[in-house]
Amino acid sequence: MAPRLQLTGITKRFPGVTANENVSFAVEPGEIHALLGENGAGKSTLVKIIYGIQRADEGEVLWDGRPVAISSPREARRLGIGMVFQHFSLFEAMTVLENIALGLDHPPPRRELERDVRAVLGTYGLALDPHRLVHTLSVGERQRIEIVRALLTRPKLLIMDEPTSVLTPQEVEKLFETLRQLAAEGCAILYISHKLGEIKALCSKATILRGGKVVGACDPKAETPRRMAELMIGASLKDLSDKAACTYGPDRFAVSGLSAPGEPPFGTSLKEIGFRVRAGEIFGIAGVAGNGQNELVAALSGERRASGRIALDGRDLIGASVAERRRLGLCAVPEERNGHAAVPAMTLAENAVLSARDRKGLASAGIIRGGAARDYASGVIRAFSVKATGAEALAGSLSGGNLQKFIMGREIGQEPAVLVVSQPTWGVDAGAAGFIRQAMIDLAARGAAIVVVSQDLDELLELADRIAVINEGRLSPAIDVKGVSIEEIGLLMGGLHGAAPGEPQPHPTVPHVLGAV
């Protein structure tokens, strides 16, 4: 039987860079095939060629043994190719159902489509209201729309680009069950992920890209995640520095009684949140997506009005603007990098001005100092090994992981007293994730207080000194990581702390899954 998809000599060039060079590999029917590579290795460009978004300059694409010219996504879907993108293509003012319909070439009548969507949601165990407006959804919920939309087309080849970046452990396991079932039925799956534990558990073969070229292949089940990461970067993976010898100063960031209404009509309200972070400490906040994480980061950064007290070195910031908080030393990185943390249509230098203009002197009397902005952006590019053509590169031209490295570098380079960051390594490769985590550890060692909001429990256990869990807008008491129990975190994530004293505790929903995290 011919391979479902075979690429031969695929080459794609852009001004100043060759994204893919002589790429050749094949994906068999029923195979779950991983495409591995660090950020900027050419993975996204390659799958866009397969899906008809871009045209290769050289090479040939074979589909079931026949040469094809895939000129558009519509043509790709006609062949039977479905794709779940890392970055979403959604209209925020429309409902989930309307967005799904827009992504289908021939959508059925509304009632029939809703029935099909609810069937898919039930099969995969994904919680999503088809009538919710997209602007009210968390990033994790938006990701589910893309997954459902692709699976509704019953593809013969399904391309998945970082599909689990913002899914919970139970959602990931449900998705894997579905993917294994699809593969058993003959669907080929091309799977891109930086979570190498997932690759090992799910995939039967992996092709490795580096610098746009195929540099090898392996059986993920026969390799360790560390070895696969080293094959991707072409070097040994560095271990994070030991945090055992770290010392803490006095409380540097103190939050008490923090409350804020959720964004109408479906946002999660914050309810009397309180915690303290010492100088030199990393404080982790875990939780299932949609439990108030975004509202909390917005309230701490000043983007959302809140009541209560937020103190930096004893000074109350509750009434201060975003700019005032930044001047006083509170920097923040939101969950969504495209359009929130960075503006895709602006250059990296211009994006540096957006948040660093005061602390780095990039503007004076309302006038942007272009040279200083370019110098600062160039310094971030060098220090954080960002793959970009320079400070004048558009943010939208960077891969997701490289943009995340730039955003993190932009904030850390300001030497904040307090850094609040949400999902710091979402969608970045193992080498870049280690680099970002080490940069946060080094910043804490210089006396900063760091708050990390993440759905990645492994990340929090590796980084944090203490962990709390947010559920339905409430924050649990902090737990020392040295004595933490995964089962206890699972109970908290399931809402165990949500009931008042003396009331029946809600049934926990996730601890049986977290044991495998």
C-alpha cells in the first residue's frame, strides 16, 4: 500500500531565510507520525504546504501514491486533509457554532450541525457550549473549537499542531483515545508537539527537523524525552540550576482580599484571593483553564479593576494603572501572546516600546527613541536566542516559541521587582522551555518575586517553591512543593476547597488522571 502522504525534496524559501530544504518523508495510513524540531525548525511552514496555505518552491507531494498540487485549504480538505492549528482562526463576536460553520466548506443546517457538534464533544469529553460567544472563552476552550471543527470533516490525514498546549490532563487523555481510534480506523496523523512525553506515549515514528532540514528519524517509544530533545537541538540539554540553596528575603508581593467581577456574561469572578511571595521566591498557581486565571493576571497587572490590596514592597497598587505598576517594578506576561502580549503587525522594536518604554527609557516626552528601542530589542534577541532577522522583523513573522522567548526576554530584561507570567512555556520546544525557566530562576535569584500561572503541573513542580490552586475564582492555601502530593493538587483542582466549612464537599473530578502527569 502506498503511503497516505509522501513528501519528496520539499524546499521553501522566504526573503533572508530557507524555511524548508529538501525535506522528504512519508506518513502511512493508520500511523501516528511525530514531526519534531525546535522553534523555527520549519515545522509550521511544512504543514502549511501540506494544507495548501503555502506553495513549495521545489519538490513533490504524493497523496496515496499520486502526485498532487494542493493549491488551497479547500483542495486539501477535498483530498481528506484536516488540520488543527496552534494559533486560532476565530471570530470573537460570533458563537462557537457559527465559527465551526464558517470553517466547513458545506455546513449542514444549523440544527443538524449542532447535533453533530454535540456528538463530537460528547465523544471526546470536551466541555464547550455551542452557543457561547468566542470572546468569552479561555484559550483552552478556543482550542477545542479548532479540534472539533477538524474532526467533523472525518479526515484521512489529520495534522495536529500543538493540540494539547492548553488542555487539561483528562482532556489530553480523551484526545489521545480518539486519535488512537482514528489511527486504528486507517486515518494517518501528523502530530506536532513540544511535549515529548506525549510523543513517546502516542507516536510510532518521528521525523526530526533542524534548520529546515531532515536530520534524522526515530522510534519515540524506544527513546527518552531527553534524548529526543537533544536530537532536535543537536546538542546536550542543560539541566536547570539547583534551587535547593536559594534564600528568601522578606515579603515582596502581597495580595489580600482581591475580588473582581468576571467579564460579562460568562467570565469567572475573583473571590477574596490572597497570597504572599517573598523576594527570591517563585510562587506557582495551578488550575483547570477557565477558573479565573486570566482575570487574576489582569487584576494583578492593572488591566482589570479590582478591590482589595495588592502591595509591592509595602506600597499599595490597587488603584494604580498598568503603566504606573510597571514603573514601580511589576511586569506581566499574559496567556495570549498574539494580539495581547505582542502586536503581530508591529516590529519587535515597536513591541519592546509597548511595555519597556519607561523602565528602559525607550520614549521621552512622548517621543519614541527608535535607536534605543532597536538596541533593546536586539539585546533581547541575542540574550534569549530568538530566531528572527532582527529588531525590525514583524512579531507575526516569528514562530510561536520564538515570539514567546522574545516576550519573556522583553519583560525579564526590565529587571522587575515582581514578574507575573501566565503559561510561560506554552507551545515552545524543550530547549526553549528550559531556557525560559532558567531565566526565571535567575531572576528570582537576583531578588525578584515571581508568580507563575500554568496548567503544566510538571512545570510548576520544577519551578515553584510553593503552589496554590485556583478554582472557580478562589485560591487555595499555598503548599510547599517539597511536601506536595499530586493527589492533593488534583483534589484542589477539582474544587475540594470550594465549599464552605460544614458544607458537603463537591465530588473531585480529576485526581485519578493526575497521577500520570
